[in-house]
Amino acid sequence: MPRILLVEDDPAIRAALTRGLTDQGASVTAVDTAVGAMKALAVEQPEAIMLDLGLPDLDGSHVLTMLRATSDVPVVIATARDDDAEIVRLLDAGADDYLVKPFSAAQAMARIRAVLRRAAAASGSTTDAADRRVVVGDLVLDPPARTASLAGVDLMLNRKEFDLLLALAARAGQVVSKRELLSEVWQMPWGGADRTVDVHLSWLRRKLGETAAEPRYLHSVRGVGVKLVDPVGGEA
């Protein structure tokens, strides 16, 4: 039974989501303010948070920043703001996923299950190939330690950035489709969220010191996907 902290100021939406998530087996703590969210985080120790942005005492984006400063608990944003710039800003601030209102409790629970699976995979033990370092040119990834470095310099990657880079590095030289990446990294096999992959690829390129126009490690293949290569040798 996952423990979910629901932060929603609209009483009708809060009641409907609480009822719907509870019916699907979740244990829900519902609050209506940013202050209540931070208090509940410490007391309830939720496994996932569903965060509304339009809170009465503080914008939810600021709450997200505070959450990320103190906790790695997965956060799914619930928002009516559906423009690209806002979505990118929220993901960049540390959100694990987002839902644009209106949405059903079933869809919300599916997203929560997905972020919980990703969090479990990120923190769980690994075996076989996942236990070994992955080296592509000057890029070195250590899956058990969840660290990555480029030419000896640590890359400060968040959880999804590391998972995405590892998924590509493990198949260096091969083109991986966005659908495959969505399924493997985000557990979203139904597709329809290519933008999520594009956003994270842009962050990775920035941290790798390259751009989509002048790639070194990450090369997009139009209409197919993306591949990671050794910029000197061209292969793993």
C-alpha cells in the first residue's frame, strides 16, 4: 500500500482524488497548503507526492524546490499549466512527472506507480551487467554507485538523467528509439511523451558540454531515436 501525500487546495478535487487513490489501494494523506505539505513530509514520510501548483500560501513550484532540497521522494505535479516552457521548468526543478488537469484518479495512480517503480529501480540492488562500470570514450558510469564522470570530472546528474545516460551507454553505438527509452527509463510503454525524453536529452547534452547542433556523445537519428558513441572511435 503506497503512502501518498496529496497537496491540493481545491476541496472537491482533493476529496475526489483521496477517494479514488484510496480505492486503488493507496494510503493517502491530504493537505491543502504548502506549510501542511512540509509538515506532512516529515511526519508521514510519504513514498510519493502529488503536488498542485496553485496553493494559497505558496506557489507549488516553490514547494517543489523546498522538497528537492530536503528529500528525494518522487513528485508528480498536478497542474492546469500545460505550456511547454512551464513543463520544462517543472521537470528542471526536479519533478518526476506531471499531469495536466483534468485527469482521473486512475491515471494519477498509474503515474504514481510508474515513479515508484523508477525510484525502486534506482535505489535497489543491481546484478550482472548492471553491476559493472560502463565506459564509452572518456565517459565512465558506475551503476552501483550511480555516479558518472567525463574525463575524470564528476557529472552532477539527477536520477532520471543517470538512468537515461546508462540506458544509452549500455547500448553504445546502437540507435535506441524514444519509445524504448520511455519504456525502460520512465516505464511508459504506451509512448506519447517524446517531449520528456527530449527535455532530459537536452539536459544531458548541456552537462556533457555539447549541443544537438554540435553533438559529441549523443547523436539524434531523425525519425528513429538517439545513440551514444565514443566521439573519437565512434563505437563503445
